[in-house]
Amino acid sequence: MPVIPFADWKPDLSPYKAQSSQLIQNVFPRLDGYGPVASVSQYSQALPGPCRGYFYARNADQSVTVFAATASKLYKLNNTDFSWTDVSKGAGSYTAVGNGEQWQFAQFNNFVIAVQINTVPQVFDLTSSSAFADLGGSPPQARYVAVVNRFVVLSGLGTSTPYRVQWSGLNAVTTWTSGVNSSDFQDLPDGGVVRAIGGGETGLITQDASLRRMIYAPGAPYVFQIDRVAQDKGIFAPLSLVRAGDRLFFCGNDGFYMILPGGYPVPIGKERFDRTFFADVDAGQLHLVIGASDPRATRVYWTYKSQAGSAGLFDKILVYDYGIERAALIVQSGEYLATLARPGLTLEGLDAISPSIDALTFSLDDVATSALAQLSIVDSTLKLGFFGGPIAGGPALEATLDTAEQTLDRRMRVKGFRPMTDAPSCYGSIGARENLQSSVRYSTEQPVNSKGLCPANVSTRLARGRVRIPAGTAWTFASGVEPTMAQEGVR
């Protein structure tokens, strides 16, 4: 019998005679199947409290500075011993961010700006600051910050101006007086509360029931031309908004979308995983629906807390590869997910770690003043680490893959299958049921034997194959199974 591929993960669809799979877990999509996901490789010491956001900034000398937030403190990562230094304003504490909120960060030239609704926007000058300070010019308190063209843009401004978007002066982060150096604001007449803004050369304003594009218009009587992109289509989880290259992705009120430059929202989860997500997500913990992109691949991620998950932690990650239009689900808990460049070490930093090069516990090839950004995570132990990729991550997570459900239109006997994977250790089982009204039951899994076969002996009308690759196994691909089965009652 021909190979049955591990098809696209589309749990929204019926499994019967489908060209899709109900279960594709802890793998990355590939055009020829799926590949492994590396576990978290912890990098920093633990934060003093639960993480409520983190961010990396690039310095003029190409080195990297990492900042993180707890509910009431801001910290900077020590690039020598990877501990966290309190850089809160005046070494004090801020009014704690609310249970459904997070800190947000943005970099404008040498300034890092941090915002949350309960305090004045904070700024850290990478060239001179030892701690954050109030951002000058009396900007409004805000939930979200973005850089659009050459302006700092604030949104989520609180109950007095919930429909407003406000921006700084042109190339002037401390100018916030309307009419001065192009600083201004706009109150939007409809579409609901203004949420997060997607930055870039142009901005995307997200609201409860509208999407608008803001385009810098030099020489015009207005600063930004603000055009409606979509009517009655808003954002469901504000922190799901993520930029990947020239594209924006977000979770809308009715599913996941992608927007190309100058374009309109294109559904990417419809009849794939939208219904499954909305049935599973804890709608009371939307601050844990966090979007991130992988600079090393054409992949975007959305963490979320499922209804069965632990409070304060996401426990699942949707991954979508927009280059090949395939998705998968990763089971991983944590507090925050973002892109991060590995901080470099100076020679002085190396000396602080060890007086002898021979005594170093890592290769000098890993030491650089700057590195490509990678996907990272603050896990449930409060430690920052790299995640997912084979270069920076740890051993592979346990992977589970199901084929689509098969039938010969009468009873059949499945004697096993040959898994199409280079995993040296894997297990197979058969999911069987008699009719569409029955639940699927899986046979006892069997390891792949010396002949490359996972044996079974299952009599059924409907069957699907399952392959499990244990955690820590070194492998690169899994494309499907080659089953051994025949109709029963036929000689």
C-alpha cells in the first residue's frame, strides 16, 4: 500500500477520509512532513518574580542589552553572569501591572521605552542610563507602544481617552505637545477601543471592531493619513499582533489573519485551527495570547493558556509557517515568548567568568558582540532561555503525529506500519473505531523493530496511524507511514 503522509494539521475538519490530521504535536512543519522542536535551553538566572514582558535592544557597538519586567519592577540582564539588575526608576517599585496586562517595550534609536497603563512611560538611554526614568514631554500613560516611521506611537490610553492614538514629535521622543514638531493625536470615531498598534514604515491600528492603517504624510495638513482597512473586524487578543518581516499577523475576533504591506486581512486559520483555538483558549487570560516571530524561519507563534492550563502560564503554542502555509501545535508552558538576540561577552566579561581560557565551559565560537535573533521564552522557572531551534535549543521535545483516518469501505485488518522517519527510536500505534459516532481507541504502541516496522494486529473499519518519537531523540524528518493492511473476508 502507498505511503500515507502526515497531512496538514487541520483539527477543525472532520477526520473521515480527510487530507488532514487531527494531531500534529511538538513538531515544526516542513514541506515533506514535519521536523523536531528543541526544548528550552535555559540561559539566564531566574527573575525575582513572574515575568510580565521582556525585550532586547541593539546598541551602537552591535552588542545587545536585554530588559525584563515583573509586575512592579524593570530589570536589565547582566551579560557576564546572566543575573538580573534592578533598573527601575529610583530603585523603587511601580504600581503593579494588572492581572490581565503586560509591560510593553520599543526601541527608538538609543532609547528603550517601556509602558504599562499604571505608570508614566519609562525610558532608558542605552548610551548613558543606569536606570529607567520618566519619559519627558508629559506623554500619556499607555498599554501599548510602537514605532511607526519616525514617531513613537502610544495606544491603550485608559478610560478617559480609550479611542485615541497619540504620537511623539518627528524624531523627538520627548515631544508630546500637540502641534509641536508633528506631535499630535487622533480620536477615532468608531470601531471601539484602540488596542495594540503594529509598527513599521506604516502602522496598523487595531480596535475592538475595526482595523485602520496610519501612513505618514509629510507636507499634508495632517501628520498621518488614517484609512480604514477592515470594518467590523477587530483584534481578539491585543498581544497577538506580531510583525514578521513585512507582514503582520494577529488573532482577530473570528480567527487568525495575515496582512501584507498595503493589503487587507487574509485568513490563515479558517477551516484549519480557528474553531479549535477558540474552543480551547481561556478567554479570561488573553494577556497570555502572545505573538512572536522566528527570524531564522518563516514561522510565527502564538502562545495561549488553555482552559485546562495553570493560572498565570500559557501551556500551548500555535505555530504557523507562512512560507508553506502549514501549522502545528506545541505543548510548552511558560510566562512570556519573544524574539531575543544572545547577548555577547567582552574580553573583560570572559575574564570575570574565568581567569583561564582553558577553563571556559563553552566554545569561543559562541562568543560574539552581536548575534542573530532567535525565538526565546521565559519558562515556568522564571528563567530566560532559547527555544525551538536546533542551534540554541535543548534536546528535542516528544513528538506525536497522526495520519488522516483511512477506510477500505469494509472491515480491514491492520498488521502494522513502517514509519517514514529517520528517528532511530520511535513507537507506533493504530487508532481504530467502528463508525463515525464512536470514539477513537489506540492500540498498545510498539517500538520500531529491526525491520523498520511497528507491528500491530487490529481489526476495524476506520483506522489512523500514530507515531510517537520520544523526547531527546535526534531526528530530522517524519513524513508518514507505510501501512500493512488488507480487507477482511477476502482470500
